[in-house]
Amino acid sequence: MENGENRRQHHTAGRHVNIPIFVPHMGCPNTCVFCDQRRISGAAGPAEAENVREIIERFLATSSDAACREIAFFGGSFTGIPRSRMIAYLSVAKAYLDRGDVDSIRLSTRPDYIDRDVLDILKAYGVGVIELGVQSMDDEVLERSRRGHTAEDVEKAVGMIRDYGFAYGIQIMPGLPGDTLEKSLETARKVIELAPGQVRIYPAIVLKGTEMEEMYWKGFYTPLTLEEAVAWCAQMVPMFREAGIRILRLGLHYSELLEDAVVAGPFHPAFGEMVEARIILNQLADIIERNGLAGCEGIEIHTWKGALSKTRGHKKANIQSLKDKYGYREIRVEERELPPGKLLVFALDGRDGS
């Protein structure tokens, strides 16, 4: 049997399976204003090492065709849990890694819960990817959200993680108390400078039982509307992609448990699709205006294969938006053999743009 290291060197394109192990809030004595990890993860308490083994076995039994299988410790701050429990979890995961049953181990934690002692342990147990819950690179936003760390702490943590050779990702949360579009765009720019391989973007949501809920009811905090969150993210996502940074997630994963917990904010099961559609709408508007196509009766849009739905927009919102903005009577959208991200726009009178 090939060992885990060899498997990691022979990845092929195909289905990626995360094996999620949730450790909600157990590793985090800090209580941020937005946080209710129990609701977000759907779990109420810490898993035992034997539970971790059972979860892994269950996922392995249904993912034999996966090109990449990754054990992922999510929720709370993994490196802040009691050291003995952290090592017990990692010992279970490493056994599967060493046998070649999984390809990688990842975990999420806070930037101020990273030090060289912790990184020595993570390296010894085969962790491949560390995700940092950064939320913002603006110190005022961090302070008002009671994060308990600064932007400088993030930079120090990333420096150490990079020195140890780990792959790393960053999670950000636009729309927290004190945030603005410009602050979120600046956060994106600063995150890009840190050069993570991947990011997750979770617009701030008001959950039951959090301090942010109290702030909301007292009028001290107003969450982003769905429209604002989509518009903000549609500006941030292209920045990351142009820098070669992969977007792992846009918006919290939908679940009935989480839906019941949402008090206010831009929570929508199709949030990611709406952002992707808005990015395309922004591209189309730029093409139309650069090529003088605003004054014609109608247009025909050519998009790449598989992008018909998001080019039209969620519930055809892009079509309606273009008609409202430019007065078009007719808009046709067709798929063509184009590179992903490439759009062509033709006036129905024969003019074209790209």
C-alpha cells in the first residue's frame, strides 16, 4: 500500500471530500459578539476520540471514489482546546493519514492561538492546512466585535505558519460592527498580501443568543442587507481570484438548525450563486458601457458552458437589471465554447463587445 505522503503527491482531479469533525467553542474562552458555534456547527459538546474515529469511518465508507479525502477539524479554535484532547484527536487522524486512507488534515483556529509549540505538534501529527478565523484586518472592527486579537496578531501567526511550511487559509466576515465597504475591501487587500491559498467569506449574521442580537434589538448594530452583502462580496471575490486565491465558501452553509437561529442579516441558501451572478452582471455592465451598447434595442450575450443560469442571474435578476438600467426590450443568453469567465455581448443590430 502506498503511504500517505505518496498519496498526497498523486492527487488527480475529482471529487474532494471533507470529513468534518466539529469541536464547537470548546477551544475558545473568548466570546465574540457574533458567535454561537453550537448553532453554527449543529453540535452541543466535544467529541471523544472514539467518536472521531466513528465519524471518519462513516465518511470513508461512502467516499471510496473521491480523489481527495481530508479530515477537517472545524468550529471553535482547535489549537485552544486542552492539549491532551487536541493530541488525542490528532493521533486518530494521523493513523488514517499514515495508512493512506486520507490525504490531508486541516483545522481552523484563531490567529492568537498559534505559537511555535503548537505548530511543532501540528507538524508532528501531519496537519497540512491551517485556516485562521481572521474576520477583519481592521482593528476597530476587531475591537467592536470583541475578537480579542489585532491585525498584527494575524500577520505574526501567518508568518509562523509560513515558516513551518503549512498551507493556510483565511476566513473573513464582512459586515461586522463598525465595518464599511471600504474597510472590507481593505481587509481583502491585506489578506491578499498575506498570500493564503484559500479564503472563506462569511457575511456577518445575527444569531439568537449572541451579544450581536442584543446590539441589534437595541439599535446599536445594523447588519448588511442581502443586497449589500452580495454587492460587497461581488467586489471582493474577483480581487482574490485575480491574486490566484481560491474561494472555498461564500456564506454560511444552509441548514434548518441555522435557519431557525437567524435573527437578521444576509442569510440565503443561494448566497454564493447570487454573488457569482452579480460578478457577471458587473462584467456585462462594463462591456456594455465600454463598447457603446447602451442605446440599442436589445443584446445577445454569449457565456461559457455551464454558466447560463448564473449569467441570467438568480431568478433571472441579471436580465431584469440590464433591462431596467439600459432600457433593452430583448436580451438573449446563449452558451458557447468560451474560456470560463469570458463573456461576449452583441447588439441585436450587429454591434459587438467583449
